[in-house]
Amino acid sequence: MARNKSTGEGLTGWVKWFDAKKGYGFISVENHEDIFVHFSNIEMDGFKKLEIGDFVEFELKNDSNSGKGPEALKVKILAKDRRY
């Protein structure tokens, strides 16, 4: 399972939305703010994109010094569930 860089905790969530043309989107995680995801952090062959409702596993990058919110790293699709 993916690990949180600071705590070693694995994280999973649902893709809230993803714009393939812009190359980014957000993952919804229970009891956590939405997590930013960039296409370059998606682990798959070919054109890297996510779809609304995909269930994903990832590592969390929290860089409080950058002023940016949390970012998903090493994103893997676990299931193509259409939750939304």
C-alpha cells in the first residue's frame, strides 16, 4: 500500500474530478481535505489520466513551506468504480 511520507500511513481515495486537457484534478479522501493530483504523478503506461469515481492509492506529499496544499504522489488506480 502507498505510504504517507511523514507518517507511513497508506492513503486511498476517490477521484473527485480530473481534467485530462489541463493534466490535473483532485482526489477526495474521507476525513481529509481534497488532495491535488498532477498527471505526472499517475503510475500507468500511455496517456496518463484519471476518471471521476476511480478508486486510487497514493502517497501524500505535505509541504507546508511551499504554501501549497497536499499533493498525491505515485498514484495507482485500484478500481474503476463509478461512485460519482
